[in-house]
Amino acid sequence: MNRDLRFIYSELSEIIKTEKDSKKAIAKTRPLLDELIATRLVDEKFLRPISRRPAAYLVHRPPDRSYSVISMVWGATQAFPIHDHLSWGLIGVYQNAIREERYERLDDGSNEGYAEIKEAGATDFREGQILEEGLVFDEVHRNDIHRILNPTGKPSVSIHILASDLGMKQRHQYDPVNRTVKKFVSGYDDPDGRIEGRIVAGNDASQIISAAPYATLDTRGMVCPYPTIHTVAKLEEIGKGGVLEVLTDSEDSAYDEIPAKLKSKGLEFVVLELPAGFWKVLVRR
Ligand SMILES: [Fe+2]
């Protein structure tokens, strides 16, 4: 990591630690993002598009996970689902252009899983411009419901600084046509291209992703908490240092139950969301 990046990251840590007013924190973070973009400090490997959907690479996250710097790479006309952040953030256009569509929530949030939203405006941002997100913190009538898309015919890159480990955070995804809201974890893509899916939970995944698993446990079809119970039992059969691979199609098991159990045991693990629509857990005994 070069000297300038180290400076930016240590300034960011300081802002997150000391500035609890989100408006002021955003104002202090803005010049750091300006500098990151102007000096072209983002490594090439975080600028590569992937074919079917926008890529989200984790560029930096401090050990305490108090913030994240994410590079999103948008293929021509690609869009992200409508979502919220539940934390403040800034998005700077690093290459080409992006569009932000903002949404307003109309219902009172009393009906679980139901949400009525309507578009409240769209703005285009070009290279070097910065947009700010999430100044209001109201559980239902949030002002951070939005989506980003690439309205152009060539790839775009945006750099996001968020006051949370955004890719691992459970937040909400909205569907305006079916009027639904659901939990979602956006995850991070692997810039080294070793996996097809996204990392949605776990500790530092670099080593465990490339390890050959000792055994595979397929719990697909089982509901929570059975995938967790079977995972714990199967781990008993594996020697220390061996890697167990677990497949599950239970969202609660993948996002909550299995990670909580493995964390409580102090084990190294990663949860990947696979394009086929289920999750793979890799855990080292
Ligand atoms: Fe967003």
C-alpha cells in the first residue's frame, strides 16, 4: 500500500472514531474521496467488470470493520437492485458516469415484507463527481432508498466510502412492482477471480477460498436450524486444519445461524452466495 493510501485510510479511521454527526463526517470525508479519485490510487484489479452483474470489490476495510472502501464496476447498462444503506456514505465516480435513482417510501412499514415506494428523482454523475447518501435515519421513511445504474454503453467505476462494513451488513432490498421488501446482504466479489459468487459473511477469506475441502455436506432442503446442527456434527469428524464445505439454501442459516455458531467457536470461515441461488460455507476446523 502506498503512502497516500495509508494516509487516506488513517484519516478515515479517525473521522469514524471521533465524528458522530453524519453531516460533519461526510463533509470531512469528501476531500479524501476527491483525492483518491484525482490521484488514481485504486489498484487495476478492482476496476475489472464481470459479465452478468455489477461487480463489488472490497478495496479496503480496517481490522475493526468500522468502514469500507468499495469499488463498483458497472458494465454497460447494468443496474443494482433498489436498496438502502443504514449508514452514511459517499460515492465518487472514478470512470465514465453513473445514474442515481432515489425512492420515497409511502407505507408506514407496519406490514412485514410489504413496502410501497415511488421514484422521487434521478441524477446523473460524471467522472470526478461525488454523491452523498444516508443523512436521515428513520427506520421506515428513510431517505437512503435508491439504486445506481450505468446509463451508458461503456463500463463505469464508482468508489464508495461507507461508515460500515456495507457488503457484510444486513439491509433491505425493495421491489416496487411486487411491493415487497426483504433482507439482503450484498457481499463482495473476489478481485482475484477465484470464485464466481460473492462473499457474504466470514473472516478474512483469502486462504480458505483456495483450500481444497476435506468433505462436503449438502443440507439443501433443510430449514433453520438443521443446517447449523449438521455442520457442527460434521466438523467433529474432521481433523484439525481440515476444511469442510457446507451447501445450504436456507437464507437464515447462511446469513445468521451458521456464521453466529462458527464465530462463537472462533473458527475461520467464509460464506459465499453462489449464482445458482444457494450458499456455500467453507470452514476450517
Ligand atoms: Fe447504494
